Amino acid sequence: MKSPNGSSMRRKGIGVGVALIVIFGLILGYLSADLFSKIQDSRDASKGRNIAEVARVSATDMGLGENATIYYNRVYTKCNEVSTEQKVADNTNIGKNKNQLSEIYSEWNIVELTSDKLVLQKNIDSYSPDYYKVGTHDDGQGHIFVAVYTYNIEGMEVLDNITSTPIELVYSGEREKLEGGIIVKGEENLYELLENYDE
């Protein structure tokens, strides 16, 4: 005859064993789910890198299409202004990819390239064509006159007009300013300034 205590102990032992198995199963399930999640995240990140790489390669290999527009953005750093010129792409540009266009436009930065648009930009350390410089001009015969200079689209200074006002007639303080060059924007401001130096 078995003792009641032995049977009770066996049941407790089985109960504890079942409880341990359940706890072990839960821990194993949690660890498996966590590991699966990390593997999935790694795959997603890898897929994202692959998509970004494909996009980068595609942008490099993309050719400029017919009737595409080319935008030329000139940034004039001395006046902090931008002028934009646009043209329709011609046969020298059509079908060219980013690397080929970089060679054609070596002085420009390619800001954007799609099949129907090419945006180029370059910084010019000068003033835009909206500006004038009032300065001096030596006629080569010992005579110096007040003169007006303009700026072309590439920011180059161009002699525009030599006034009939000799520098000797200008007050000495103003002479120094003129020798350094006085920059003004727009024709109205230019004419106002020139009135000061009229004979």
C-alpha cells in the first residue's frame, strides 16, 4: 500500500516539472521572436540600401531626353543674387548621362538631372548685370575721367561710358571713392550718382 504523502509528492513534482516546461517554452518563444525580428530588420535595412544604390546608379546613368530644359543658375556672390537662364537641350546634350554632362559643363555643378530637366549652377565672385560701377578711366594721355562700368552675365567688368568729367574737378574725398569704385544697383541709382559728378 502506497503512502498518501508519496503520491502527493509525486503530483507536486509533476506540477513543478510542467510549470518549468511552460516557463522554458515561453522564454524560448520570446527569444525566437526577438531573433526573427532582428533578422527581418537586417533584411529590410539591406533592401533599403539596395534601393538607394539602384536610385543612385539610375540617376548617374539617366540620359537627358528630347525637349528637356536646361537651367543655368548663376549665383553672384558679391550681391547675393541669382540669375536663371533656360534653354531647350540640343543634340550635344540629348541622351547624355550625368558623367558625360559633367564633362560638357565642367565649369558648372549639376544640381538636378531628370529626363526632362538639367539644373546647372555656378558661383561667380562678382556682381550681376543689374549693377554698375562708377570709377575712373585713364585715356592713356594723362587725362583721367569719371567712367561707368557694367557687369556682363559672367560677372566681368566692362567699360560702358566715359563721362566728360575730369577727376580733378571732383572733391578729394570723392576722388578716393571713385578710384576704389562705387557700386550701385539699377539705372536710376546710377543717374542719381552721376549727377553729383556732372561738370
